[in-house]
Amino acid sequence: MDEKELETAALPEAGSEDGAASEGKAAAKPRRDPKKEAVEWVKAFFFAGIIVALVFGFVIRPVEVLGHSMEPTLQNGDRLIEWMLFYTPQQGDTVILSEKTGLDEALVKRVIAVEGQTVDINAEGEVLVDGSLLDEPYIFETIDENHRGDWDYPVTVPEGHIFVMGDNRNHSTDSRFSEVGFVDVDEVVGRVVLRIAPVSSFGLIE
């Protein structure tokens, strides 16, 4: 750097007019208006509330388990989070069904089969889909003779529907019975993805 460059660089430090002008601008900076700042905070909280409402209204939602039909996977009183956005029921998913399923109340069940698949129950009370025995480590017990339901098995799930069961097979009213039957996919509210309470059982739901 030559002598001219050194001199120019040192000008602000020497208290030149340029340096004084900068200080003057900083001193003249206007104070924030408390009322205007309060309004900005209200707006921020308002829009944050809208975002939270949209998320909990259309993306995820907390639900509570009432009853014992999904034991041992879910217990009475468990609090869950369900995912609703762009969800298509898949075999094996645990889902929330709307109040229009026939029992006039929301239900939590497991998807056993989707449209086009064939459901059967063998003599041992085990469930087969498309002729293959399901691996179901999550069930409480196999199906006894009194809980095979109202169907003449095997049955094929019609288009746009699913076949659901509770994991507590002998204490669940589900697609085996005419009160529920095949469930229209439009009545599937969402998929259960997380248990948030009790804290000791916090975790993802498979």
C-alpha cells in the first residue's frame, strides 16, 4: 500500500469530517415507537397462531384412545398424534376412522387389507391376505370361533375401501362385523404416527 492509501485509511480514526458525519447520523437514529412495536408483536403472534391452527387442523392432530380394542399396541387413555395430509391407507398402518363408520364414533384400527386384496381367517383364527399368512407380532391373541364375524370367508375388499381389525381381536368391533364392514377410504382421517403420553411409552407407532 502506498503513502496516499495509508493516509486515506487513517482519516476516520483521526476524527475527520467524514468520521464526525457518521457519528452524527448514528446519533440522529429515530427511536422505536412502543405502540408500533406492540402492534408488530401482536401481528407476529396472530400469524403464528394461524400457522399452528393450520398445522393442527390439516397436517397433524392429537387424539386419545378410548377403549381396549387395540391392546397391546395401544392402551386406553393413550394420547397419540395422527398424520392427515396427503395420506393413503396402507396395509399394516394404524389409522383413525371418522364417526361415519357405523358405530357413530371415531375408531382406531389396523389396516389388514386394501382394495382388491382377499381376506381369510383359518381354523386356527389366523388371518391370511391373498392366501399368505400375516406375521402379526402385535396382536393380543388369535381370533376365536365367536369372533370370526359376519362374513363367509374369504372376502375381497371392494374398490375404494379397506378392511380393518383391532389388535385385540376378540374384543374389537371392526370390519369382521356388519356394524363396520368395509371402510370407505374417505372415512380414514389419518395415520397414527406417534404416542406422546404416557411419557413412559413415548415413541413412534409401527
